[in-house]
Amino acid sequence: MKRVFVDSTSIASVGYDPATRALEIEFGDGDIYQYLNVPPIVHRDLMNAASKGYYFAHFIKTTYECKKVSG
């Protein structure tokens, strides 16, 4: 999945596949996780958030099932 780099102290890059609703996040330590069944609006709101780390911690991390991709 193609990811784009983001301005964040905890998140390095973010990718999203609307067809599968998979949100892929690469963290600053190099670990990559995919979050499953994420609605497009959540991806949009993450990308527009002033603090992507805060948004992730409060609206994604404990809400969506995830799997580790690498790292």
C-alpha cells in the first residue's frame, strides 16, 4: 500500500485503501500496522488532524482491529 509521509512526532506515514477500508500506519520506530474496516471519514479526519498522534490514540487505536505488517 502506498503511504504518504505526515508531520507527526509519533507517526511517520499513512496509507489508505478505500476499496478494502484498510488504514496503514507506519510509526516512528518503523513498525507498520494495518487497521481494518476503517471508514473513509476516519482516514480523512486523521489526515486533517492538528495532532495525528492524538487523533490516532483516541479514535483509531482502541476502536479498530489491527494486524502488524512489519517492524
